[in-house]
Amino acid sequence: MEKLHIGSLIRAKLAEKGLTVTWLARQMPCSRTNIYKMFDRPSIDTATLWRLSEIIGYDFFAALSDALRAGE
């Protein structure tokens, strides 16, 4: 069983909402390079994930919880 890759999910939700890496970097605030590095990470600290959930408008914690219940 493969675990949910949070970086890939963040990238997918950003694209799904029509938001750009540049926009997210400004909101965080950080560099675009750091955003791209985040996309490659299989896990992320909860404070950053909380902030991303607020900025992007998607509950990443619920997605992780759903994956846990599904046995991913």
C-alpha cells in the first residue's frame, strides 16, 4: 500500500483551483523554489499544512484522514 503523497496533493489542489505557484509563494510568503520543493515532499509539518489549508481553501487534514481510513 502506498501512502498519500501530500506534496502531490498540494500541487493537484492548487492546479484544480486555478492557482499559480507564484500566487502561493506570495501568500506563504516564500520563494517559488520552496513551493516546488514542497511538491516533492511526501510529508509536511502540521503548521505548514494548516496554513496551506487556509490559503488554498482545501482541508488537507481531512484528505489525510480519509486516506488513513481507506488504508492507503
